Amino acid sequence: MEYIVISNKKVCGKFNGDKLTESDIISAGGQVESLLASGHIKKAGQTPKSVKETIKEEPQVQKEEPQAFVFNNINNEGDK
């Protein structure tokens, strides 16, 4: 079985993106299960599962704006 290093650390003499075999790991004194569980390696050919996002669409309808009080500072009554 082949594995790919996904850690930023050196694993059994290999770096991120390098391929390892099960015999490489065992001969270097490592354990496949612990390296998989700790996230240092992954099975070759295994891609991460994509998460499907559901987007709720809302209708694009304009709401009527409530009438707001308009402050007018001009005195329209004339001179007193």
C-alpha cells in the first residue's frame, strides 16, 4: 500500500508530498496506523471529501420603505 506525506515535518526520511510504502514506514521503525491517525500521512489516491454547501436563495423583491419624517430647516412661513 502506498501513502503520501501530508505533514510539514519529515516522516521516515520523506517530506511533504513524497510517497511512502508500508515497508518503508516499517523499516524506518514507524507505525502506519499511528501516522495515519496523527495526520502525518494519507493513503495514496485518497482525496479529501468535498463538502456540499446548500445556499438558501431569497427572492429579490424590494420592500416598500416606510415614510420617514423629513426635517426641513427652512422656514416657509416667511418673516414675522
